[in-house]
Amino acid sequence: MKIALITGVTGQDGSYLAELLLEKDYQVHGIIRRSSSYNLDRLDEIHIEGVKKNENFHLHYGDMTDSMNVIRLISETQPDEIYNLAAQSHVKVSFDMPEYTADVDGVGTLRILEAVRILKLSEKTRIYQASTSELYGKVQEVPQSETTPFYPRSPYGVAKMYGFWITKNYRESYNMFAVNGILFNHESERRGEEFVTRKITLAAARIAYGKQEKLYLGNLDAKRDWGYAKDYVECMWLMLQHDTPEDFVIATGEMHTVREFVEKTFLEVGINIKWEGEGVNEIGIDLKTGKTIIKVEEKYFRPAEVEQLMGDPSKAEDLLKWDSKKTSFDELIKKMVAFDIKKKNLEVYES
Ligand code: NAP
Ligand code: G4F
């Protein structure tokens, strides 16, 4: 039985990956942070507090900022595969907490690599580093591939840039099987509610059911390459099963604006949006009722924006036989909206 250790197991990707590895008969260890409120909701399928739901799934308290804890957990679990998914993953928040973001997302990656080296597990343990399309930032070419130069535009992007290079450096210096998955945006029913896609799908469901009046957004013209998270975690696993340690871009190869995501999502709940005005004065009107339901708000703009991202997944398609077209943009929106409409606790939301 293979042993996997997942940092960030309570997150969107961590929860899907844990389920996938359990299906593949792995023994899965996940690192969770101590919190004063319950933070294991995304693990509901495989874990219930106080119940032995899955004997191959184990949770351990830890934090990426605590080197001794990282060393101890890797020493105790002796993993064949480590998936380093833990991160302060919100780009806008990284402008407010740049030092913490650097510590968790940058130095945190080093802590994992160095622990594996110190514990003399370099030959046994394969490491996946959750790298990101944010490295491309102010894009130097379209689409972006494994050879496109980086130009990060946020403290998050810069911290992840350190994570990328230190992973590559340990691979080259110590012959470790350590790889970067350069993943473009991927979303799902489990996406954090403060990311733009989930913010939109939840708001559409609430507005359609009279629980919310307006949705406030930032840059409607930003373009992203949005895929489905469940498809992307499969690729993380494939990267660690590959013969040689290599970095891969994972993307759909399609780009859409935030505006388009809004229009399609609201159509899903039967609302047609008409746009009026420009910049921060732009509004989205419900064509049927004439009500303003979308407003632009300055606070959601970033000090430096990544205007567009679109990946070229051909290397992963060729070498890993990964299907970049498994879930389309329209299907992704349908899944997220259907889930948010079904949520029984669509709490009343003040506008
Ligand atoms: P997410 O939902 O925000 O999950 C982040 C996870 O990291 C959570 O489990 C969180 O724990 C944990 N974490 C945060 N700070 C930590 C710390 N100091 N110590 C230990 N754990 C900590 O992120 P995601 O969307 O699943 O993304 C997974 C990884 O892929 C991240 O590294 C992200 O930067 C990267 N990535 C994501 C995307 C995307 O589009 N989703 C694209 C490219 C790369 P709590 O639950 O306690 O907060
Ligand atoms: O959903 P977002 O916050 O995702 P962003 O910044 O692209 O980052 C995500 O994807 C990265 C991969 O490229 C990951 F590495 C990272 O961890 C994270 O998962 O914003 C997407 C776009 C941005 O251009 C933002 O300015 O949407 C724009 N936007 C417009 N209004 C908004 C909003 N973003 C958020 N979060 N909230 C808004 O109201």
C-alpha cells in the first residue's frame, strides 16, 4: 500500500485529491491547521469527526510555518508521495499579508524539500509542488507553456516563484523526484467563496431565490483559463507516476472573461444581464425586472492585475495522456450553479 502525505488537505484540491488517492488504495495522511471553528467540511465524504469512517485516512495537526512539525510528520508517516498543496492561496490577500504569504507559500515549500533531504528520504519520496499560472502574471506570450518566461504580479506570485525554483533546484542538486504542476485556475463546487467564480455562482443562486440583492465585483475584463478541479487533481497524481520528474502546465487552453462567467452563470438561473456604464460605474441590470443586480466596487481591484491567462496543455496531453477537455467551461458553470442552488442553507445575505 502506497503512503501519501497531503498538505492543505482541507482545501478544494486537497479534499478531491484525498478522495482520489483513497480510491486508488493509498494510505492517506493529511495535515490540518488547528482552528477555533470546524474547518473539515470539504472532507465530509471521507471523514466524520469522532467516527472511524475510513481506516486509511489520517489527519495530523500541523502548519507550513513550523519546521519541526513538518520534519516530525514526514518522519512519522514515511510517505512515498508528498503533495504540497498548503498555501495562502488568495492573490488579493497576499497584498495585505505579503510576509506571511512568502513564509507559507515560498519557505514552506523549502521546509518540505529540506525535511525529505534531512530524513534521507530523497530516493523514496516523490514530491508534487502546487505551482501556479500566476507565475506568468504579465504574460510574455499567449498561450503560456512550460517554456514561457515568468513575470509574477503579486506577493503570492512571487512567493510561488520561490517555491517553483527551489523545487527545481532540489531536483537538480539532490536528484530528487520533485515536480511543479503549473496549474491554471480550477474551480468546483468546493471552491472557496472568496474566489470570483464561486462568489458569482453563489450570488446568482441567492439572487434568483431572493436571498441577496446585489453582487459586488472588481475587474470584469480579467481573462482566465478556468478548468474543473476534480480533473486537475488527477493530473497531480499522474505527474508523480511519470517515469521522469518534469514540470507540467495544466490548463484547458481556453480563455474567458469574468464578465462572460457572470453572464453565463446568471443565464443558468434564468436571469439575462444587460450591462450599462463603464469602469467603476458599470452596472449589470436584470433585463426582466430592470433592477441593478451587479455593481463594480473599487475594493476588489488589485494593486497590480494579471489581465489574462491561457495555458497550453499539450505536454501533459502528450506525455501524461491527460484530457484537458474533459469538463467544458459551460459544464463547469452548470455544476457549480446546480450545487449552489441545491444548498439548503442559502442564508439571507445583506447587499
Ligand atoms: P485552498 O482551497 O485555498 O486550500 C489551501 C489549503 O492550504 C487549505 O487546506 C488551508 O488550510 C491550507 N493552509 C493555508 N495556510 C496554511 C499553513 N500555514 N499551514 C498549513 N496549511 C495551510 O487552495 P486550493 O484552491 O485547493 O489550491 C491548492 C494549492 O494549489 C494551493 O497551493 C494553491 O496556491 C495552488 N493553486 C491553486 C489553483 C486554483 O485555481 N485553485 C491554481 C494554481 C495553484 P485551512 O483550510 O485551514 O485554511
Ligand atoms: O478568482 P480569483 O481571485 O483568482 P486568481 O486571482 O486568478 O487566483 C486563483 O488562481 C491562481 C491560478 O492562476 C491560483 F494560483 C490562486 O491560488 C487562485 O486560486 O480572481 C480571478 C480574476 C482576477 O483577475 C480578479 O481581479 O477575477 C477578478 N475579479 C473580479 N472581481 C475578482 C473579483 N476576484 C475576486 N476574488 N473577487 C472579485 O470580486
